[in-house]
Amino acid sequence: MNVVICRVSVLLLGFLLAFAGCSRKAGQSGEQAENKAPAKTAASNSSPDCVRGEPEALLASHSVFKQSEPHEALETVDTGSPIKLVIHHFGCTHYALDFEFTFPGERMPDPRVSIKDAAALLEKLPFKEGNRQAMKGIAAAMGRMAEDPYKQPLTMSETETLTATTPALHVLRIRYDVAL
């Protein structure tokens, strides 16, 4: 009889320890989940998950740069001309820039003319030293695109493309996209 009581006691003690261990583990994993949640939020606001990193202003002057969301920003450019320009920076696995040119009046000129005008405007802007060469390349590609604006996308390299769209009759959007 003592052997049976001893075995039942050991069995009961085993269940209690197992239950206590499960309760403790559940509490620990809950605490760990709580501790991990803020770290996840902090990580989503930083750039380690994004190949590109956070966007930076392209121009050295004549622009207002404002980050709108993580990995996104708007750069409003003072072009010194009637054509307005806003550059939308975005992307992680694809680095993309949308150059949105707003022409005065209800309609922009023919695509051959409007793309060529937009390229000429880009060439005159004061880009930061590290961005000048890339911007010259984009402006040159836009010049090529103006010759045949309906053949799209324009492939600049193995990883870079350029496309043109018209979201409104007086707006030309040029998207520069790089697959990282």
C-alpha cells in the first residue's frame, strides 16, 4: 500500500511540476512576446530590413525634403520655371523615384516635347555631388525616351528602367526604378 501511495504521490508531484512548468513557460512566452513587440516596432522604423535604407534629398538646394513614412519621402523642388516638380522617393527591394512634372495650363505639350522639357529641367537642377552622375544618366535616358515616348519601359541597364505615365492631362510622371 505504501508503494502505491508513494507512486501516486510521485505521479501527482510530477503532474504539479509539469503544470507549474507549463504555466511558467506560458507566462514567460507571454512576457517574451510583449518584450519582442516593441523591438519589432522599432525595427520597422529603421532600415535593416530595407536594402535601400532611408531616402535622402537628391538636391543640394532649391528643394524641401520631407519624409512621409518609413522608406518614403517627398522632395518638392523650386525649379525656377513654370513647370513644377515633386520627387517621390520610395521602395526597399526596388529603389524608385517618381519625378512628377506639372505643366502650366490644362494640357501639357506632346509627349516628345514634354519629356524633352522635363529632361532639360532636370539637367539644370543643383543635385548633390553624389547624385549628379545618376541624375545626368536619368536626364539622358529621358532624352532618348522623348524620341519614341510610346516604347516603354526604357531599359537603362540590367537593373534600371524608366517609364512615363500621365496621371492627368497636365502631369507627366517619370518613374526611375532600380531592382536591388
